[in-house]
Amino acid sequence: MPRQLFVTTALPYANGNFHIGHIMEYIQADIWVRFQRMQGHQVNFVCADDTHGAPIMIAAEKAGKTPQQFVADIAAGRKPYLDGFHISFDNWHSTDAPENHDLARQIYCDLRDIPESEGGSLIARKTIEQFFDPAKNMFLPDRFIQGECPKCHAKNQYGDNCEVCGAVYAPTDLIDPVSVLSGVRPELKSSEHFFFKLSDPRCVEFLQKWTQDGRLQPEVANKVKEWFSVRSNPDGSTSEGLGDWDISRDAPYFGIEIPDAPGKYFYVWLDAPVGYLASLKNLLDKRGQDYTAYMAQPGLEQYHFIGKDIVTFHT
């Protein structure tokens, strides 16, 4: 029987053109996909532009465009490169497309509305301290803040993760933070945020099993084991295992608005991985195929070609 394969590559962020790293990854994946097709297997090979978040807003503002127009201009330049390198994607889509808005909201609502008989909601609301730019009179999304990494002390790192050591942290953990927009030191103000309860025993048990059952490369699986052990916090304290994940950002933010929460948007790393599913759904809809039935196939295999720096969010 032919295998059913759903294959993706990392979504390129739409704040700039392709570079050699993108093309290298696509060629690697394309070779593997072509080999599978030569064996008679059925492959859907998709990708999309990752369009949301603060860096897009910053780049669009500098270019004097709306985020939507900026992203559209970047997307218009993709095809010549994909065609020029003979990359055989079946579909190229966008995380700002209707399918991604619908799927991200549906996944969130499914997590939020779990009945008490099944353990209850996996979404929580918490009031947190968040950086506010007094010069711009706005709360600052993670990527509007730069400072010194609390782990490796690299300078000029963004407020969500360090691009030098790979650490993931809260913006308030940064040392000597400044606003990217105004250059002033931000102030701390309270704001209600939405959290995915990653520390819930249901999630911990699922992820421990899922990450260690042979799905991941051995090197990645070993790295992931660290998530479930004691971790050190910047203030010198320690925490047990997985922590809850802040999945919301305050307006202004270019992204998908959270259902029943005006002025609150999904953090880009929530909806970006859903973009793979949205691109697949767009492809199947165009073919007249049933997306839900396709995903429900017990023998469906999903493969993601990604770089190590985004293992955390994807896993």
C-alpha cells in the first residue's frame, strides 16, 4: 500500500526575502519528497509565509506600508526563487489566510472548552506585569523589546528568546531592556494575559510520551528531556518541569484576535505552526478533498523539515 505523507518545511518569516538557508532546507526536503513519490507514495508537500508578529509591524512601519501590504510584497517575490530551484511544493500559503484564522481559533476554543468531566479547560487567565513604552503610549510585544540575555548575557536580544544561546524567557527577564520603537527604558504595567496550561499533568504526560517514542531524531529527543526536569530561573530560584505558556499579546499587534477577547491577539508562535495545517487545508479544499477525513487517516505520516533553533516551539 502506498504511504500517505504530509511534508512541510519551516515557514519563512515574511519580514525579508529568501536567503541561502531557506533554499538549502527546501532542496533537502524536495529531494526526500521526490524520492518518496518515485516509490509510489502519496505526498502533500506544503509551506507558507509566516506573517504575524511584531517584527512584521516594525518592518512595515519602516517601509511606510501596512503589515498586509508589506507581507503581500514579500510573498510576490517568492515564486521566481522556488521555480528557479525547481522546488516541488504542492501549495504555498499564508498564516494570515482565512484557513489559519479559523483553525487557530478552533484549536484554542477546543482547549478552552474542555468539560470538567474530562479534566477542565487548558486555558487560564492571569494578570501579569508587562513592559509599556511611555513615549509611544503602548504595551510592547516581545520583539519590540531588546536587552541583554539573562542566560548567556549576549547583547541586543529580543524579549522572547535569545538568538545566540537559544534560551526562551519572559521579556521581564531581560537585563537593561529598551524599547525598539523609542529607545527609552520601558515601564512595567499590569495586563491580563491568556495562558496555555502546559504544566497540567495531562500535557506533561502526553509530551513526555510523544517526544520519546521514536518520532524525533535521537539528538532532539535527548535535548527535549531537559524540559521535564528541574530548571533554573534568572532570579536564582528553580522550577519543576514545564511552565505555562503565555499565548496572548495586547493590541496593537498584527495577528489573529482571540475569540471573545477584544484587543487581545494570539502570540505569533501559537498560530505559525497551525499554518502548516492551514496550507494543507487550502490545498485539499482546492482539490475538493475533505481535510478532516484526510487528517483522520490512521496511517497518515507527518514530516517537518526544520532547523534546531525552532525545535522548542514546534515540539
